[in-house]
Amino acid sequence: MSQSTTIRVLIADDVAIVRQGLATIVDRDPEMTAIAQAEDGRQAIALFREYQPDVTLMDLRMPQMSGVEAIVAICAEFKQARIMVLTTYDGDEDIYRGLQAGAQGYLLKDAKPHELLNAIRMIHSGQKYVPPEVGAKLVQRMNNPELSERELDVLRLMAQGMNNLDIAAALNIGESTVKSHVNRILSKLGVNDRTQAVIVAIKRGIVYL
């Protein structure tokens, strides 16, 4: 098969053994080749510029720069970029952020090799690839009330174990303002207390510890 018809794949993941495993799966397919590997978001952008791959496999949580930030940057510069999120995280917020950033697909790392190769082909052909269980979580996310930027700030500090007084000092706002933010956060997440709020937020990928 000539080089021009081969699907050229860029792999971005901060774990070397994962990158090498993905490259092996891709290279075993006679219609594909792994052309480059990035270990963080910044390197992914640089390698995308250099190679302009047909399809990019992008992990979400990487050092230096996250996958979501890298997807946003690549899609802003290259309108035809075809990117698939490949991650261990299935929180509805992670799925939402990845696809909103410009990814055309979302696949979990426990997928079988044939599913990965099929997804790459679909995205290369201009289709989207979202497995049913991922799609269901995305629908759930779309129906959930959106947290404001300030509420997200408060929630992140709650996850660090701060009380209202600490949060007020950290954000330079009044303690009563923090209290009203906390009440809105509990309401939007559908929980009764701060501990539940943090657990739900971590599970959904809204905040990371």
C-alpha cells in the first residue's frame, strides 16, 4: 500500500508503555502507521505542526498541558484536524470537555484493539466515533446545570478541604458570598453536603485531586 493511502497517526500520552502499546497496535494494521509520539500536550501541538497527521490519539490528563488544552490549540490552528480522545476517564465532564474542545471521538483505553482501529478509520473518513455508553454520559452532562467559573473556583477549594472562611480569604470575597456559592453548587450537583459535592465532582471529572 502506498504511503499516500496510509492513515498517519500521532499518539499523545504521558505513559511511555501506553504510547508504545498503541503504536504497536496501529503499526500492525497494514493501512496505518504511527508517525510520532508525544508525552504531553505541548509536545503534541509541536508534533502536530511538524507532521500534520491524519488522526491524533489524545490522552486527556497529561503534565505541562492537558489534552483538552492541546485539542483547543490544534483545532484553532488546523481546522481539518481529526482528533480522538483516548483515556481511562469516563466522567461526563471529561467527555464533554474533550468533544467541546474539538475532538471527533472519545474512546476508553480498555477498548479492544479492533475497536480502536475501527474508530481511527471512522474519524479519518470524517465521521464521529462515540460509543453508546460514552454518548449516554454526554447526554446526562448536557442535562445537568452548568457551574459558573466562580462556583468551579469554590468547588476546587472545597476539594482541597478548605472551609468557607479559608475559601473567602483565598478568593478575596466575603464569607456570606462563599456560602451562597456553596449552596448553589450543592443544588446544581444534586447533593446535600460538601463531602458529597466533592465526591460527585471528582467522579464526574469536574475537579481533580
